Amino acid sequence: MTDPTTDRPPLPDPRKRRGRRILAWVLGSIGALVLLAVAAFLIWANVGVMPAEPAALAAVRDDPAVTLTDEGGAWVLAPAAGESDTGLVFIPGAKVEPVAYAATLVGVVEEGVTVVITKPTLNLAFFDFRPLSDFTALAPDVHDWFVGGHSLGGVRACQLAEGTEGLVLFGSYCANDLSDTDLAALSISGSEDGLSTPEKIDENAHLLPPDTVFVVIEGGNHAGFGAYGAQPGDGEATIPDADIRAQITDALGPFLLAE
């Protein structure tokens, strides 16, 4: 359409042009904020990961009774004899190097259990959407599989537990309701845990199966479930790490290998 007095197209409405500029600015600002948030999260997820203690890991590697193999997406800790019918897929806590749990779990491996320690995406269990079968496939000779985890890894394990032989929680609790299932479950906690406190364990106990076995390690703290050093916000253990690991093995072995 033209202006009849000039035979020229009318000038665009300045209010519409200003509105488009404002809209473009708003959308660009939102996009930039989203990118900054994603970048900040990725940095946070990958910085400050708590590493495995070298001495504890070296002791596992030097143990002639077990083998420790890096399978890319997970670590496989297996009896050196190669005979194992029972397996545990274990999910690490948030921002903990997965192999830091080898020192804790080696005791049950020496008793004949194969353990697959997952390597969660972005070091956070909730961002790992791989099915349990991706991990059980790493030990095809194992028939009876349990799932477990520490802290946030335990929360994720609860979501994967149905259809397995049972659930194992280290300093953790469920966010989903398993109280109507007949799943075997073992909850091991520490009396000095400053993160998954005894109060939090008790408050969420009703979400676990009715026959859940509860074991409290007197003097144990949150970081004592792995071998990665002190953890911010945690309580202070009043017993040595070796005692914590021994008590975990004493509770976990009979649970996994019960006839």
C-alpha cells in the first residue's frame, strides 16, 4: 500500500520497530543467561570432584584376591578366581571419584561378589540415564544382581531397585516409595553422618520395604563410606576408616550372599 500524496510506501510504525528491538533484546538476554547457567553448572559438576585416596586404592590394586578393571563407563571389581554368581551395581555419591569406593567394597569381593561401580554422567547420579543392564552386561556370568549406592547414588539406586534381588544404601535413603514391595533391602548409616543424618534416615525409613535391615555404624560418618578424604558439612568420625569398612563388610556380605 502506498501513500496517495507521495506514491511512496508508508514508513514503518516506529512503535513496532521499537517493540521488535525490545523483544530481540529480551530473547537474546534470556539465551545468554541460559548459556551462562549451563556453563556454570558444567564447571561446578566437574570441579571439586573428591578423588580416591591413593594409598587405599593402591591396596586394592595390590590385593591378589581381586581384579579391578576400568571398563570405560564403570569400574568392575571382581574375585580373581573368576567365579561369582552374585553382583552389585553400585552408584557413587555426588562428585566423588567412583573408584574411591573400591576400598570399601573390596571386602565383599574377596567373599565372592562382583561389584560394578558406575561412573555417573557429570559426576551426578541423576544425570545418568543408562539402564541397569548396561552395567550388569559387564559381568555376564553373574546371575543375581543387587543395586546400591552412597548418598545421592543411593537415592538413584532406589529408582532402579525393582526387578533386582535387593537394594543396598550407604548413608542414604529413598525419595520414591518402595514400602509396598517385597524387595530385600539393607540400610547402613553412620551415627556421626552430618549429611545423611540419623534424623533424615529415620524420617524416610517408611519409604523402604517393611523387612529392611537397618545397621548403624557407631562413630561412622558420611565420608567413611568411601576412601576420598574429608567432606564439607560432614560430621567427624570417632572410629578409624578401617573399622568402618570392616563393619560395612560384616553387614553387606551376609546380606548379598544369603541363601
